[in-house]
Amino acid sequence: MASVTTFYSILWMLMVGNVIAYPLNDEDSSEYGVLPGKVATNCSCGWANKPTRRIIGGKDAGEHEYPAMVGVIAPTGSYVENNLVCGGTLITRRHIVTAAHCVHTISGVPLKPEQLRFVLGAHRLSKINYDDPEVMRKAERFIAHPKYDKTITSYDLAIVVLEKPVVYSNIIGPACMPTARMYPVGKRLTAIGWGFMDFKATKPDALQKVRINVVSPTYCYSYQQFNREEGFQYCTHQGDQTGQCVGDSGGPILWRDPDTNRYTLLAAPSFSKPGCVLQPAVVSDITYYIPWIQKVISETYPDEQTCSKVQKPEDNHGWIFPDQDNGGMVFPDD
């Protein structure tokens, strides 16, 4: 039997941002995120860079496929120099969304901005130029949600405010942001990151992507203790030895909006348990945090803006909202 120390070491290893990513068959069309949709966004966001033909069965993301992906790097003071510890999502030229525990120590002490760097526009870790200031970005400050509680991993979200604005390009750009509450039970989402490939802690060189499902609170609560009442968390699970395990904590969990054909940030991985591909993982619901995120932006760099769909009020795409529960796992096709 493993010791208590070993157990908590494994649990923290999972929580600081590494994914046990068993790849699913790639169900994405080569047109997803590429061609413009029938509904516009207020500014450019959520596009994907894909080859001209469909990819089947691959586990690597395409080269620079997701421009909003951010790697959170601990340059020093870790077991490995320039160690990737978490993921994040670019939402403006100055702001990155990540998990609050990614900007705290294991004991809950806030990290200083100089203790982390943020990698943009990367695909293979082996090809990152860690001396390039355009690639390795510095933070001006970290703003964790004021209700963040590490003891129960609640309100596990933070905003990284960058020291200098990002210049958008084909391979660096923001994810689209949701405009209203969404609770996507039964929807298939995409999680991306550079986390572990297996329980032997094998890290990939290339960015990984996995397709995951959102499961109902009732199903999830039988495995994970999480906050069902306040609506800031929900669960994802694949159930067949595939999918995410915390999934690069703080990294992007994206939904392709069929109206815009652009990728929208819906969640950020928060925590799971050892053996987590066998049970649901808990994620932070980005749609819950929209008012707080916009408040942080307005109080730091108000000239920055997030990009979103030009919303049609009557269209909710059949979402199940937080006060509804279908009582189990639903795996639709989209």
C-alpha cells in the first residue's frame, strides 16, 4: 500500500497542472475553427490552424492549431529548469485565464510574478526559445478570485496580467469568450495541453488534444465532492480510458460554436483524483466567472476587450442550465 506521503505527492502532481491524456480519435473536421461561421464575433477570436484534410486517430494537435494556448513555466526553483507546470488561455492582449492554484505554492502562498513565465505560440516544447521575450512572457501581477480556497479547491480561477501586450498573429490569438451562462451537460468539448501521457509521468513534446464529455452533477457527485449549489464547477469524463486528468490545470477546455465556427473557452481544469481517467474531473465553469473576469479587465487595462459571438438572445443551442439535471451521462454526437 502506498504511503500517505506518496498519495499526497501524486495528488499534488496532478493538481499542479499535468494531464494524463489518452487520446481520442480526432473527430474534428478540417473546417472546424477555420472557415467563418454564419454569425460574426465582435473581434477576431477562437480560430484554428488546421491542415486541408481531416486527421484521423492522431493524438498530437496540429502545428499551432490552437493559438489561444498558453504554457505556464517555472523557470527556476523546480526540479527541472523551465518546467511546464500548468496551462492557460489567452483572452486579451494583456490577460490570461488559468487556475488559481497555478499561481500559488502547495501551501497556498501566492507566487510572485517573477516566479513564472508564460509561453505563447508554442507547439513543441523542445523548440521553444526560452530567451525570446516575445515567446516567454512576464507577468505584471496575478489576480486570484477573492473567494479562492485551496483547502477545498473552490473558486479555483485566476487572471494573469501580462507586463507587455501581446501582438496577435496567425499562431497567437485569444479564445472567444461566452456571453451568458451555459451548462453543457452531454456536450463534447476539447481539452488541450502538454500534460502527462500516462501514469508513468511521460510528458509529450507536442501539444496534445483530447475530446471530453460534460457529465451531470448527480453522476459526478457519486465520485467527486464538489460544489453543486453555487454553480462555479462542473465535471468532465470520457469513461473509456481516454480524456483528461485535470488536463493541464488552468488550461483551455473549448467548445466549437457552430454559429461562429470558432472555439469558445468554457472551462478550466481544476482537480481530480489519482486514477482520474476512471472517474470525472472537476473543472471551473468560465461562464460563471464572466462578470468577475470583465471586472478584472476593466480595473487593470480597460482598453482591452474580450471577443465573443454577436449573440442572438433566443439561441441557447439546447444547453442544460445549472438548475436542471438529467441524472446521468449523456454523450451526443456534437
